[in-house]
Amino acid sequence: MEKTNKKSRKKSVGAGRPSQRRTVGQTTPCKNCGATEWNEDEVRGETYCYECGNVSEVNAIDPGAEWTNYSDGADRSRVGAPARESLSDKGLNTTISRSDISGAGARIHGIKGSKARSWRRRILIDERSKNRQSRARNLSTAMQFIRDRGNLPPSLVEEASRLYRYAANENIVTGRSIRGVSAACVYVAAREAHLPRRIEEIAQSFDMTEELAMKELKRTIRLLSRCLGAHHITGPDEYLDKFHSDLGLPATVLGEANNLWGRVGDSLDWQSKKPAGVAAAILYKAAQNSGHSQTQSQVCKVAGVSEVTVRGLMRILEKLLIRLDAAIVADEVTNSLNQ
């Protein structure tokens, strides 16, 4: 019986990669047989004697590397953070940290006086060498614009950066301003993720509020959308969450707004109407119904439309609601007569 157990242990010995750990059980003889041949079960975290099977350690902690192999080869190394599209070099380059040559970092590393000046010069040379090519400088500036002025969640920052890299590869950036193409990428990325931003809002964030800059931004958005095949049409319901949050209204108002849009959203009366204006009218009506009324000027300021536009859309909304209520009453009368 003992031989069988020993054979089964021998089969399981070479199953995994050999560990480089040194534990107490591996440096002292076995208490039962005195042998010093130890093996480890990495699944159970146990160290046991190869000769008699005596378990000397349990729940062993592996202090080794967290091996993760993403390829088919034998390399199990994993170093550094994953690549990021929002960094011009995707985060793969090394940098000399300024905190290591000044203050507490300099004292720890023994850097003083002339050595600190030498290291500062090396940092400057290192930064210049990375942006020596025009493409690298272009990407560095664009990624800085997207990160600082995009006002997007992290996942959409990465998506907008990926769109800019595509635009650079397709020579869309050539002859156009980096600021304008970056703003267009932010707008398209947000629109395709159903988290739309108004063009006026994007233009203000990127300091493109002048007439010529605004025209350039709109042309770039159309060109980028055509090249990417990104033709998602933003509906009024996609603006409700943002306008509701900007106005600071309670959750009941958003629920009422979604309910109203569910009732009137299929009507053809909304064709050719500005989605942000329709959302403003829906939210204004929902706030009135919920007892948290807002002034038209407050709603218009958030939506970026005029009060005349909201009043005109409110008249359309009121007519639709009256028509729907009349249809419901007619159906109820018809059902009662049939019964």
C-alpha cells in the first residue's frame, strides 16, 4: 500500500513548474524518516516529504511573481501596467522621476548639488529625445487635450484617444488643428457611447467658441464620422440623464421624464426638431408634474436652447398628451360598450 502511495506522489511531483522558494520544511530533515528530499503541492499550498509523504507545512504563501502568460510561448513574465491609448507612448517608455532628484528623494539617493543639476539635464534630454519626431509631438499634444479638456470617463478617454490615433494614421490630422481634431474625437466617442455632449459644450471646453473655429469643429466631426462609419443619431432620451443631473432634480423627475418620452417618443411630430430642445421640454414638463418645477430659463441654460424653442416644443407636447388621453378615453368607452 505504501509503494502505491509513493508512486502516485512521484507522478504528481513534476506536474507544475519547480518552485524557487526556500521554506523551513525544505532546510531541515523530515521528522519521520530523516530525509531531506522535499516537494511542494502548489494547488494545496503544502510542503511534504518525497520519501514518506509527511506534510511539514500547510497554507504556504507563494511570494513569487504573479505569472500571467498572454502568448503561446514559454515566457511567463509580466512587467508594468497595461498599455494606455491616452498616453502618447502608450505608457511603454521609461521616465526619470523629478521627485527622485529633489527633496526627500534626493536625500535617499544621495544626490546633492552638481549631481542634481546633472540629473535635471538628463531629464531634459530624455524628454526631448522622446518628442524628436513630429508624430510623437502631435500625439503628445493631442492626448493632453483629450485628458484635460474632454471631461469624459476613463473608458471614453481611451476610446477618444484611439479615434485620434486612427485619424492620424488616415492623415485626417494633416492640414487641420490638433485642437479641432481632438475635440471632434471627444464628441464622436461620447455620441457613440450614448453619452452625448453638445457641440457648443465641446467647443467651450476646447476654446473653440469663435465662429470660424466652430465651423472647423463641425466640419471635422462630419469628416471623422464619415471615415469611421459612426453615424449614430442622438435621441432626446439620451440627453435626459445629463440635463437632469445638471439641474440637480430628484430621481422622481427623471422617472416621470422617461415615462413621458415613452408615451410621446414614437410621434412623427418630433421630426426635424433639435434633440436637446425636445429633452428640455420633456424635462420641464416632468418637473411640473412632479411638483419640482423649474423656470424655463434654467432649463434652457442647461440644454443650450432658447426659451422660444422650449415654448414651441411645449405646445407640441401638450397637443400630443391631449390626443393620447382622448384616445385612451375612447378605448375605455369602446371596451365598456362591448362588454
